[in-house]
Amino acid sequence: MGGILLQAFLKNNLLSPDQIVATVQHPERALALSAQFGVEVLTDNLAAAQYADIILIGVKPIQVPALIELIKPALTGDKLVLSFAASVKTRSIEDAAGPIALSEEKGLAVIRAMPNTPAMLAAGITALCPGRFVSEAQMAIAQRIFQTVGRTVVVDEKHMDAVTGLSGSGPAFLYIIIEALAEAGVNVGLPRDVATLLAAQTTYGSARMVLETGYHPALLKDAVTTPAGCTVDGILELEEGGLRVTLIKAVKRATQRAKELAAG
């Protein structure tokens, strides 16, 4: 996800290459990425954090405590941390950072984000939730950053695991649906490339109809479904096959897994 966001920020001119410092673990990887994107890439997280006004954290959840401990000397009152480490709560990062202005008893400004992979095409959706010490101005900055890669929505942190299960995992579920529709097209005689294009574009167009008309999906479904027609027979097969229930269960299971990751 870090690489996806980096490419999107550069492509959409949110930041110039000289405003970005990225970090990776291995020097060889740092050289390759620097050459590829034209940005400075380090293996020193503390040095990068000291340079930055906004720190994006995208490591594995289990790596977050050690990372915060490492960059703690750089976490001052003028820093904003945007974390898209799955399932890691803002409070966990705030507590790990400790007070950053003892005279004011102020903590680190942390915003938790859950983007998804369509951000690569500026078609993502990112849910944001602010920590205890985030100002309205800082929240506006986070929204501007992630709006360059799609849409944003602000939610209470208690909903972030559900966001992970729905929009974070959702692209994988939809790719399976697109793949299945294409396979069905091949099964009824279409060339594979044509079937895949029909399935993908139909999915894309249907999503745009929901977003741009504002109509409930059920209403849009009914507009396609004529009495005694082809579509209603197909829908009957979907219902008998349990597609609706299976998708609900998939989101619920992914949400539960997000909660488990958060619990360690």
C-alpha cells in the first residue's frame, strides 16, 4: 500500500519528489526505488521521521510498537502521524509515543487510515478516524492527502475493523465475482477476453450508477429486472446459491480477523 500511495501522490502532483522521503529495510531496495520514482529512499526510519512534517506508517501491525520506539525522538508537537497499519489503534500509537509537550500534557497527533488498493488508479476509498490530539486543520490535511487517491469518509474508530472487512478486503471479493462472471461468459460461448471486458466494465459501470445517482442498489437492481425476463431468473439462481449471505459472511469474517489482529 505504501508503494501504491507513493505512485498516486506523484502521479496526481500532490507532492513533488523532493518533498518525499521513503524508507525500506534493505539498501539495494532503497537504490532501486529511488531510481524508479526519483525520491529519496532511506533505510533509516529515524532520519526520515526527523525530516518529515507528516509521517505515514504502513508497516505490519506487529512492527508498529518497535517503529514508534525507534522514531520517538523525532515525534514532536508539530508532527502528524498517518497510520495505515491494519488494526493498530490510534491510542496504541499515542501511548507508545508518550507526552510530546509535558507543559501542555499534549500527545502525538495520530490519524488512522484504511485505504484500499484501487487507490493506485485514484479510485480508492479511505476511511479516516482522528486520535485524541488531532486538530481540525490536521484532519483536513489527511482528507486532502487521501482524496488524491479516491474518496474519503470519516468514521468513529470503533468502526475501523468493519471498514477493513468491507472496503479493505472488498476488492478481493469483487475480483472473484468478476472472475466468476467472466468464466460464466466463456461457459456460454464468449471469447475469454470479451467475457472479461464485459464482466469488468459491467461491474465498473454498476458501481458508478450507485455512486453518481445516489439510488439504493435495490432500486437500480429492480430497474434491470423486467417481469418474467432473463435477469429475474439469474437473480433466483444467485439467491438459491446463497451469494448474498456468503458475501455478508465474508465481510463479517474479515472484520473479525481485523479485531483479532488488533488484539495481538
